[in-house]
Amino acid sequence: MISLKLKFSNDYPKLYGQKRATLLQLLQKDRIELSNDFVEYDTVTCDGDHYPLPAGRYFVLVFLGDKLIPFTTVRRLTHEKYRYYYGNLLRLFDIEVARQRERHYE
């Protein structure tokens, strides 16, 4: 079986160091529909920077990590990506973080 990958360019506090996660839900949203608090939660990196989330159409992926901690990730909506993620609902993904900081999670 091919391993599914969920890639992040930065480390995020919302991940809590989890290494694998199951995709639970997929929601289509316009950027304007996302609250400022949600965007803050979803885009803040462990370094305190924010991943840019400009105006446009997105989907919100809801995952349950291997430490049983749920998290989301917002991705730009394309037909191909939507079909890919929708086809992999309830499947397990390996989480890959390109720039990972050493963090201590409780």
C-alpha cells in the first residue's frame, strides 16, 4: 500500500508533534468565511510567523492525529486536490514537516 503524505513547509503548534493522522472531514470555504481566530490558529508557525492565506477558494481538512489531538489545515482548492483528499477520507496520512523545530509537547 502506498503511504499517503500530508506535507507542511513549517512546523505548527496545532500539530503537537504528531507523526500520523486520519483525514476525517473536507469542507469547501472562501477565505472570507474563515474567522480571524481560525486563520490565526491554522496559520501560526512554531516560530510565531504566519503562513499567508490570501483571498480565494480553499478547503479545510480536519484530521485526528496519532496522539488523538484533532487539527485542521487549509489548502487552496483545486479540482485535482479536492478529488485526491475526498478519495482518501478516513485514510491514514504520514505528516511530513520540512522545517521542524525541536519542541517539547506535554
